[in-house]
Amino acid sequence: MAVPDPVELAQALIRRKSVTPADDGALDALERVLAPLGFACHRLKFAEAGTPDIDNLYARLGTGGPHFQFAGHTDVVPTGELKGWTVDPFAAEIHDGFLYGRGAVDMKSAIAAFASAAASFAAKRGGTIPGSISFLITGDEEGPAINGTAKMLDWMKEKGEKADICVVGEPTNETVLGDMAKIGRRGSVNVTLTAQGVQGHVAYPHLADNPNHRLIRLLADLTAAPLDEGNEHFQPSSLQVTTIDVGNPTENLIPQQAKARLNIRFNDIHTSKTLLDWIDARIQALGGKIDRAARVSGESFITHPGPLSDLVADAIEKVLGRRPALSTTGGTSDARFIARHWKVIEFGLVGRTMHKTDERCAVADILALAAIYENMLDAFFAAPPARWA
């Protein structure tokens, strides 16, 4: 069984311009590596009105348990202004020990490390493993995240497939490889507030109703005090007003309507429902006349420290000699969908250059990451299956 070189595979993936929702052959490149290793590959294309069609890949080696799952995404964010790059963002060039390119950090190199680790693990056992290894790879993580991981998990459920644990290869480290793993994430809810009023002349305010004043009072009320102080595993929740819009081009006109948007990143003290109920109650307390709409990006979740975090930390320590901090910081990831089904943890590369110009990672880190993932597989399949129940 040939073991793919993780650096060469990372380069092959980066050379595919898979800016969401385009795939540009990225999943083909991965499937061409996995299929000869014995993985049963399923291309899952999902569509929903108003969103782009997305191609995804589910691949599984083995049919029985226990079942170790790797998850990630081959889609990437746009490059931005090319003049900010010192290299071609899709050439996957190596300079001074660093692999450059869009997706090098987030997160094509981690997917390449997945494949190398799984192949090496299976090769040591003659291609037969004591259970199953699967890949859950979407092309819709950087986009709406509607036709990707969530629907793939529903497809798995319909097929009667269930993993025991999942490792997501998001870039979790802050400064050096091995300094942080993510055991959870805060939830995120986006709120639009529209204050209704009565248009009129500023010199005759008694004949009008200024929605700006109503909206200002509500925003002041919502931001007057912290939502909470955080807890053992989560930092404090944060409510941030992101825009206030009136669109009034005239100096002497009281507008009819005013809008504001805010985002709340919340810990497990709250749910999106309790926060929206709180906002609704504040609106009513101030007299109403403000419409509220919301879009929930995800609820908070946590995989409490235990066997899974120990598995990851032990593998990191074995390869790098350091143990990671266990964190819930950062934005949302597709782990929020996986957490509804089975235990999940995130560990990948150093994230300092993700989404930036000259995105890059150390070649040595890609090789070390593959070794860490392989150590996770060794420990997972060596342990009694009941440990992961």
C-alpha cells in the first residue's frame, strides 16, 4: 500500500482553485488518492433553493467498529487583491521551508495529513484495519454551510453509519504546532433590528415619531452590561453591534425607519432561543415598534475533557513533546454540526496566516501533523471500544 506524501498531496489540493462554491477538481484529487487505498468513496451533491449546489466526499475504509472519522473542507476563501501576494496563491510553491497558497493552512494541508496518516496506519497492518476510518470532506464550510457537512451527516444517519469520534483539521494553534486544540466553540446568532417610526419635519417633532431614538435606547439597553462572565471552559459571551443604518440624505427630515445589526457569540450559559427571548423582552419593555429578525449560525457546544482530548493531547506530546491547551475560542466551524451526532475535537495547523495574503505553513508542521494523526489512530484502535462509547 503506497503512502501518499502529505506535502505533495497538499500541493495538489492547493493547485485546485476551489473558492466556495467551486470545487475545481479538489475532491477528485483527494479521491484519486483514497480509492486505491481501499476507501469506498461516495460523492454527495446537495442542493437547496437559493444556495449553490455543493459537491462533497464521504470515504470509508473498513465496515465495522470502532469508527474513527476525520472531517474537513476543501473549499477556500477568495484570494483578495493579488497584488498583496508575493507568490501565485494557487501555485503551491515552497520557499524557505514554507508551503504557500490559499488553503495551505485552512485546511488542505490537514486533509493531506489525514490521508497520509490513514494510509500509513493501514499499511502497517497489511491494509486491514480493526474497524473503520472515514473522511467527511465538504466543499461548503467557508460559504453558507447548508449543502455540506450537516447534510452529509444526515446521509450517514439514513445509511445507518455512525462514527465514534471525529477529529476536524481546522487550524487551531496560535503560535506553534501543538499549543492548542479546540474542544468546543461558542454559538453565533445574527440579529437585525428595524425600528419603525413616522416620518416628519425636524421642526415639528410632535407630528412625527423618530425611530432613531427608539433604536438607540434599545441598543444602549442591550449593551449596558456584560451578558455573563464566562465559565470554566468558555470566555464571556459577546454582543457586538456591527452596523447602524438610516440612509437619511436630508438634514431636516425625521426618518420613517432605522436599522441595526448585531452579532452575539455566546457560550453554553445561553442558547440562541434564550438570547432572542431576552432581546424580544427588552423590545417590549421599551414600548415595541421594533421588528426583530435573526439567523442562527450555530449553537455552542463542548466535548468535555476526557478520553478524546487525552487521545489528541497524548499524540501531540508523543510527537512534539508538548501538551496543548484545550480551548473553545475562535469562530464557528463545521464541528458544530458533528457535535450533534458524536464526540468531536479540532486540531490542525497554526492559524496565524489563514485567510490572509501569503497564507503559508511550515513543511515540517505538515509532516509532524501527519505523524500526530497517525498516533491518534494507533491509540484509538489499541484502546477497548467501550472507551469511546
